[in-house]
Amino acid sequence: MKKNYDFSKGTVIKGKIKSRSQVDRVIKEQKTLTSIRIDSDVIDAAKKHAEQDGVGYLTWLNRKLREVVLGEESLADRVTKLEKAVFRKKAG
């Protein structure tokens, strides 16, 4: 058994889980399949950043779009803010 698990790609399902089809339905409702045209240099950069972050490039692009379009903070930014608030350095 692993000591640490990555739940960053997890899906939140409220209430009791009754079947696999329920899980599939929730996941399908959360994502929309679409086709867009993106410049090649943007895709190349996204793939490079995604590889550094250890995620797929579409996942990385989705996170960046959420940050910019919806104004959502990344998990790393939220953790950093929380750490600063909790572990404030006292002036000596």
C-alpha cells in the first residue's frame, strides 16, 4: 500500500455511491467534449509545463483556463496563502 495517494484528479460525489453507472454519469456531467483550434506553440508549451507538473497537457490546460477565465486559484497558491497565514514569522 502506498503512503501517499494523489487525489488531485478525483471527483466529488455527494451522497451514497450506489453503482458504477452513477459514478460514470457524474463524471460525464462534469466534462464537456469539445473541439478547438489552438496554436502549435501554445500546445508545445503546455506539454512542457504539464510534463514538469506530472500531469497530462489537457489537464494542465484546463487548470490554467480555470485560473484565468474563472479566476480560481490553483491548489498550490491556496496552500501557500494558508501557510503564510498560519506560519507568520514574528519580528525579532
